[in-house]
Amino acid sequence: MKITSAEFVMSNSDVAKCPKDRIPEYAFIGRSNVGKSSLINMLVDRKSLAKTSGRPGKTQLINHFKINNNWFLVDLPGYGYARVSKKDKKVFQKYITEYFEKREQLVCAFVLVDIRHEPQPVDMEFMEWLGTNGVPFAIIFTKADKLKPRAIENYVNTYLQRLLETVWEEAPKHFVTSSANRTGKEELLNFIANINLD
Ligand code: GDP
């Protein structure tokens, strides 16, 4: 897929106020600092469509971007950030939960995982929740430039194995990416283009 346009539409914390357009939607979510903003910017070839930030936990809203005038890319807040207060975490959970439960246009959620970190319970629990609630998702491993190819393979196999040992009967679709050296971009965009047509 060639990106011809990418525009910010709106930010809010209420799923009822999200855009009404009935176009396919793909959401990106993960722990703070996982590399989500960098990945989104790489995907759509923009330097700062999504705000990269040295201060994790800053983007606390549902951010809609319209891509090529025919699909939405949704940048969701990072989770698991210790400096967000307990009260904020609760509010966060409520509207993110509602987003996944109610947003009918959502075709696939991409859960981002930093390839340098051990599998984190917060990610595992989140994926389990998505699965239980019937939300289709795929995993995007980020920052692959930090590991050698062999180590990437081992990491991914171990990660998927861990998922299979819990509730999963089948490993979710996954992608290995690096925004630093721009890998995984075409594969991800092709995946989006193809499920778009279903
Ligand atoms: P977000 O909080 O998930 O949106 O993460 P950001 O995109 O702001 O990135 C968090 C940090 O990880 C920044 O210091 C980025 O420079 C770094 N980072 C993001 N993507 C990559 C990547 O592909 N490779 C490497 N080595 N660092 C990355």
C-alpha cells in the first residue's frame, strides 16, 4: 500500500464521540515507550504525525488519523506507565475498554511489544482480555534493530510459546519491525491492505 495522505482527525476519551465514518479501523496500543509513535510515523511516512515523546504516558487520548481517505489509524494511549496516577489509570481503563467493546469499525488491534523485554504480564493479560472479548489482534514486535537475527527468532518463538502455554490454541499473527531501520513496514501495510478487502 502506498500512503498518499495521512491526516489527524480528532482526539478524545469518549468512544461515542469518535468519528462516525464507516471505514475500516486499525488500532495501535502497547506499553508506554514501546516505540508506538515512531512506528506509526514510519508506517505513514510522516516525521511527527504521532507525537514521539521522551515522557512516556503523555498521549492519554484516542487519536484518530485518516489514511488515504479510506481507513483510520488509531493511536491509543500507552499503558502500564507507573507515573500515571491510580485514578487516571482507572479512567484510562474504562474508556479503552469501551473503545474495544463498542467500536464496530475496528478490524484489528495491533499490540506492540518491545523485543528487548521479557514477556510482561500486563501485555499477556491485555491480549488475553482481547481474545476473551473477541477483539481480533496481531502482535508487533518493535525495536528489532536492537537484536541480531538469530536472537530475534529465539525471542519471537519463546514469546509465542508463552502465549500458547496460557489460553491460546493458536499463535496470533505477528510482525517484526524496527522504526530505526525501517523494517517491517511493507509487510504491515500489505496486511492492512489485504484485510481491508475482506
Ligand atoms: P511510544 O511512547 O510508544 O510512542 O514510543 P516512542 O516512539 O516515543 O519511542 C520511545 C523511545 O524508543 C524513543 O527514545 C525512541 O527513539 C525509541 N525507539 C522507537 N522505535 C525504535 C526502534 O525501532 N529502534 C530503536 N533502537 N529505538 C526506537
